[in-house]
Amino acid sequence: MRYSQIRAFHYVAISGGFSRAAEALSLTQPAVSEQVRKLEGDHDVLLFNRDRKQVTLTPAGERLLLATKQFFEVEQQISDVLSENRAALDGTLRIIADSAFHLTHRLKAFRSKHPKVLVSVQTGNTADILTALRNYDAEIGLVGSLNPGPDMEITNLGTSPIVAFASRDLLKNPTNKITIKELSQYPLVFREKGSKTRQKLEEEGLRQRVVLKPAFEVEGREAVQEIVAAGVGIGFVSEAELGRDERLIKLQLDCPQLTMSESLIHLKQRSDVLLIRAFMAC
């Protein structure tokens, strides 16, 4: 197994094709293809499914990619240790969050200290975030959970009650409080499966023997808010993330035990990654 073969495989996998990998490595496409072919041949394993339109990873390729991500991260850590005292921090910090609300002032503090770092922010539910972190597709996660798993380093950002919200046009007799039983009489706008907020609401419905069936299943908190604002149903969010929107009315749920905890998390085994350490220091 040669370093050049592993590097060629890694770049084909993350780039999605041999030509893009060759460009990234400043090599010719035949040279990259030959390195990958030798790697597969020497170990009698198929790493890529090849057809005319695209290149995809086989199950063995998926497992190897996770290993090469770790391998090249260690290589980067060695470089970071050697250059930490003489160079400004740069690179890309990938963050995936269930909501950007809790990130804003932290991102401002981080950027003021490390202006050369590109910060990439994606959104997803708790399941998406944990998958991305464990697959080395993000460095930092922001989730609505205090117990994301024993492999995660956790910083608790506090708790907030779950509230309902609706358009002013939807409710005939607006009130500031609503019960779980009353909710069942309205069309409900839920996040996609994997959302911690949705999970807690459904569990509370089961506890009270009330069926909470979504009329709309929507990906992303911002999309939920826009659909609710259109007057088609009632949505749910932690109170800290609701913000101010004149189109919407906040409804306190008659379930004080329904709260959301927000936590910053990262993989414990990546705690020494320089970008992660720098962000957590802020």
C-alpha cells in the first residue's frame, strides 16, 4: 500500500470523479486512475462503481473513505503542530446545526480572532448532525440534546421550553396557551423525522393518548416558519429560537416539562484538531 495510492483514492472519493481528483492533485487523469487501479488490484477489492455518468463508492470504498479522512486529518494535525506558533489559523471549519440562532455571537467571536478561516454552516436535524460528525463531514455540531452519545464532547448551552406558533389568520379566538388535546384539532406542521422537537411532541401525545398527526412534514426550521406564516397550520420550536415575526402568534404549551436543550458537540477523538480547539476556545 503506497501513500500515493491512498491519496489518489481519497481525492477521487471526496471529489466525486477521477478528472476532478486529477485537477485537485495536479496530475493527469490516467495517472490517478492507475494509482486507484493498483490499490484495488493489490488488495483484490473494488472501491468504486464506475459507469459513464458517475463514480460511486462501494461498501468497501465507504469504509476506506472514513479511514482516509482520519488518516489525512492526523497528517494535518502534524502540520498544525509544526506551524502553530508561526502562522495564522486558516482552513475551513464545517459546522452543522439544527438552528443557526445559537451560533451568531459565537461565530462573530471566532471570526474576529481567526479571520482567515472559512466557516461553512449547514443545517440539519439531530440525526443528520450526528451522522455528519461521525463521518468526519463536519467538525462542530449544534443539537437539541444533552445526550448525543458517549463518543461526543458536549458543551451545554442551556434549555428552553418548546412552544407552538401559528398565523394570526389561523386561530379564530387567539389565546396565549394551548393543550396537547386542542392541538389535535388543527393541521400540524412538523419537522422531518429525526427532529428532536418532533420526537418530544409525539412522545407527549402518546403519554396523553392524543394522536398528533402532521398535515405537513417539512425539512428545516425556516421552511416550517414560512409555511405556518401562510396560515395552513401550527408549528413548533424552542422558545429561544422563535424570534420576532409579526405574522406569528406564540402559544405556550400546557406541558412545562417539554423543553429543548441545546449543546455544542464534537467527536472526542477529534478534540486535538486545531480548528475545533480554536472554536471551542471562543
